[in-house]
Amino acid sequence: MVGFEFSSFELLISSTVRQTVLKKCDILLQNCVNLFDCALSIGNIYVFSKFNTAEEVLRAAKFMVAMQLSRDPLVRKCVRETFFERAKINIKPTKKGTKEIDENHPCYR
């Protein structure tokens, strides 16, 4: 099997860490007045050597969410359908085009 295999102990530890972080986030959100400041305070929890500031953490989280959304088949289908329904192409013919394309030309509409 390719990938990582976790023992039940490792899963227990990771779920405990996840629950601790979520509790910290809940406490921070309860005292929240400004949403941006709350996001920064939650980002401070995840600051380490790879992400030196809370802003870098938020930028990375935003990128991860964007990548996950862009790869979701249902989101892609919805965006594609909306694009085809609402897309408009505006063109202006050249001088040569105005001479050659008349009412009988297949490109004329």
C-alpha cells in the first residue's frame, strides 16, 4: 500500500491535538469582535518555521481552500455551466472583414 499507515495510538494523538486546537479556536471566536482579528489570532496558533506570521498562515489556508474548490468536480461543473450560460464575446471586424462578411456569409449573425 502506498502512503502512510497510522497506528491507533497515532490516530488517538492526532484527534486529541485536533480537538485541543478546535477548543482554542472556539474560545478565540467567542471573544471575537472583528472577523479579521479573529482570523489572525487563529492563524497565530499555526505559526511555525515554515509560516513565520499569521498572515502567511492565512494565505496558505486560503490557497489550500482555493485548490480544493478548484479540483472539486461539482464546483467545476457549476462554474463551467455558468460560464457557458453567461459568457459573451465582443468582436469588431477589420476593414477586410467588413468587405468580405456580408449577410450571406456563414459567420454573419
